[in-house]
Amino acid sequence: MPRRHAPCLVVTLLLGTGCSLDRTGRFAPGAEAGPRTDAATGCAPGTVDVDGNAANGCECTITSPANEICDGVDNDCDPGAADGADDPRLLDPCDDADPDLCVDDVTLCEAGSVVCRPGPVAAVEVCNGLDDDCDAMVDEDATDAIAFTVDADGDGHGDPTGTVTMACEAPTGFANPSDDCDETNPNVYPGAPELCDTLDNDCNSMRDDRACPCDVVEHDGHVYLFCAGANWTSGRDACASFGYQLASVNTAAENAFLRVEADARSAGNEWIGFNDRSSEGSFVWQGAASSYTNWHDGEPSNGGCPLDIACHEDCVEMYSDGTWNDQACDDTRSYICEAP
């Protein structure tokens, strides 16, 4: 019998489904050029052309399952969906093992890993050495911070007129309380031991109170010591050891004040700082200069000796009536010191 050939209709169908003719003209099954593709995207099932550029191919493969978990992979091939958008582990309460009091931390997705980070509500920062508000800083802007000011002399008491710095602990060179009355002297601050040094060491507005071996009286901005008997030079040296000088008298009012205070303490006469020890007849003050004098009648007399004879009445005492007399410096008298 003669050989039968396949009808042309069949050829057409086979060619339409990927069949081809071999070299002899026989029909043979033809392999597809690639995986079966989606007609709309041109990508194989499970892959996505993310950038819409066919030349770049289908560059994203959808995972199985395609839930967007926190793993650094675009599981659903949707660039608009954040990494971990579908992850059930996220936004759970958590707390890192760090020294803070953050009870409102939550799990978040960062760099493909689930981490514990501060949540949307921050705690109030207080002075406790902890990061209460979870901003990686400890005790900053604490609600119970303390006011500190510059402590220039290092005595632990700040300058009450200085710029205020709020902090939980004193910064270097700062102090609280801010109540120092002298920022230049470390021996002067509230509660300091009062010394006999012409200063108000304890900042109680009284200089040398309770600290000197003599009675201390403050008047019109001046501080005086009323001391028991010594010769003029010994009294001068004792005054100097406390930072004082034998008193200078500037006015009649000051002279009267000193006489009243001296009378309250002794019945004798008192040394003051006036003297002519360096040059006979040329009286000067041992302390501050003054043009005021209040000589007793007939004084200074130099003991009745002519000026060219050294009778040694070179130091001045105050009489009980407030007038002055030149007297031998070796005699013993009470003496009055004055802070310079």
C-alpha cells in the first residue's frame, strides 16, 4: 500500500503548539524556549519584573510563603512594602538588657533583624543614672536636676551671681549650694570656721566674730579690735598678726565711737597708730593716712623735752576724754586695732 502522509491541518496545529519539522520533513516535539510565562508580565510564575524593564529580566523571586517577614528579603516582591510588614513578631513589648527604665520598648525590624527599640511613648528623665527616656543619654534634662554655679575657689560653694547650669551631679568647677560670699578665697564660705583675719569667713555678715583674742566691734564698714595691755610696738605686732593695723582715726565721730567702746572695756588709755618714731615731731599713722588730730591741750609735748633731745615720747595714746597725748612707746596700754 502506498504510504500516507499527515494531513496539512495537523501540521498547522502542531506548529502552533511548538512542533517543528525535522531534516527529513517529519514532525518532532519542540522544547519550549523557557519556562511558561505570564502573558501580562512576561515573567515565570513566582518571579516579578520589579522595575518594569524587560531588558533587566524578572529580578525578584517571591518566597513561599510570600508574607513580608523581617529577614532583609523582599518576600512579596513589592518594594513599597517595608521589610517585616507582615511579621507577627514585630511591635511586641520588650526591654533590652541595658540600664534603663524603658517599659514601653517594642520589637522593630532593623537591617533584617528583629531588635528592641524605644516605642513611641518616652518616660520622663530623672536623676537616677539610667536612660529613662530611652534616647541613649543618661540623666540629660532631668526634671529633678540641680542648679550649679561656678566655684572658682574650690570650696564647694558656688557663686550666687554666676550663670546657672542644671545637672544631676556637679560639673567640674561648679558647686551647689550657690551661696559663697567670696569666690576668691577658699577659706570663706557659709559655715566655714571663723578666723581672726579681717574676713567674714563664715559669710554671716560679721568679720572675725568669736575668732579673735580681743573684742571685735564692727562700725560704719570698719572692724576694730579692742585688746588688753601691751606696749606700742607689741600692740602693733599683735594687730599685724591678725591682718590688722593700729587704728587710724579719720573723723571726730570715729574718735568718739572708739572712746565709747574703749570705756566699755577699760578705765585706762589706749594706743592708736599715730607716732613720730621715725622723725621727731613728724607724726604719721601706722595704718591708713589721715589728716584728723585731737591733741590734748599742750600736746604733743615730747615729755617737755626740746625736739632735739630724745625723750622718746614717740607713740600716741587716747586719753579717757578722747584727746590725744604723745607717750613713751614702752609703756603698757590697751590698744585698738583696725582692719585695713
